[in-house]
Amino acid sequence: MNNMIWLLRAARWARRPPSAQMAKLVLGIVAVGLAVVLLEKLGFWPDWATLDPRRNPGLPR
């Protein structure tokens, strides 16, 4: 059932592809996300923007 929905969505997208402006927007958002991940992996991410790790990830009391 879910596969049929995705096939219909793909068919609609093939008939009316997104505009160049929408494609640039999506690529820009993906690039910003990759830049944030890269900065965090390289150690340049600021400490104030990092969450404190929880000591006990269990259920709250």
C-alpha cells in the first residue's frame, strides 16, 4: 500500500518536476547540514551549541 503512494508521488514529480529555484533551495539546505556535521567532526563546533551528555539515558523519575 505504501509503495503505491510513493509510485504515485514519483509519477506526479516526473510530470511536474520542481523548479530550479526549489532545487537550489534543497541543495542549499543539504549543504548547510553537511557543513554543520563537518564542523562538529573536525572539532570547530562551539561548546555553547553542544548539548550536555546525559548520565542516565533511562526514563525520568
